[in-house]
Amino acid sequence: MSTMLKKDYSKTKPVCKVTFTLPAEAVQGGQEVRILGDFNDWSWEKGYKMKAQKAEFTTEVELAAGKEYQFRYLIDNHIWENDWNADNYIATPFGGYNSVISLKEVAIVATAKAAAAKTATKAVEAKVEAPKAPAKAAAPKPAAAPKAAVKVAAPKAAAKAATAPKVEAVPAVAPKAPAKAKAATTKSKKA
């Protein structure tokens, strides 16, 4: 009798999809086959029903990776059958053996494509959240004010930065030339 366990590990989650297969000849004319084990408390009601196909019964079960599970096939709720291609076997207190499937620990590795998709999603979210700038008026731009006219108080310590007073800009006014300097400029122009 040949049975088969097919393991398909997820690339995005720490799980493994296991395909259990039991040949029809192992069922010996039974009508219903379920797989019972650690993953469903060995309960017929919770057991995964296997689908009858031409020469075999199959079902897929998603199990957490990085664990071992004991299991057996139960035919018509009274005939037990092992999977003779299981990873291991463990003796039971009832004088038989349980089949064991060992699922390795898997590391989830983000692919470049998945990372690019995350980046694109964040960019779209940032674009949606960004407020729109008000439309600018077509007025002429004023002359730039001298930078010396703005007074900025720098905080003395990083701890005080959070409680630093608000900094206000002082309106810039172009300094007037002293009267004497103005008179001297006028005399030099006349000469």
C-alpha cells in the first residue's frame, strides 16, 4: 500500500499546506475516511473528511510550521489506518502506532516584489494624507528683506527645546543713512 504526504510551505506565512493521500485499496470498501490527529483533538466530528477520487482519498490541511503532529486515518469511524510514508511513528498506549508528520520551521523572507509593493502603498497613503497647498496669487513678489532683521532665539539645551517660547519675526526695515553721511554723499556728487 502506498500513501503520500505532500508538503507545500507558504512563502508569506509560517504554515505548511499538507496534502494527505490514502489509496482506495487501503480503505477496503469503506465509505468515509477522515484524518484525525493532534491538530483536531482526535475527534471524528472535527476530522478532515477525505475526498474519494478514482484510486485514492485525499484532503489538504494547513498546519503551523515548526511542529510535529501525530495522526491516523479513520475509516467509517471504526477502522484505523496509518500513513506508511509518514516521517516517523510513535507507539500508542493502545498497542498500535501513530503516524507522525514533521514540519520544519520556516523563515518568511520578503521578496523584492513584496517590498516594492509596500513602498508603493506607503507612497500612495502619504500622497492621500498630504494637504493641498492654497493657490498662489499672481501679485508681484516684494523685495527680499535683509536677513539680519529676523531675531531667532536658539534653545540652550535639547531638553528645553520642547518648552522654548515661540519665535516671532521682527518686520524688516531698511536702515536709514545717518544725516552726516547723507550730506557728504550730496557734496561729492556736486563736485
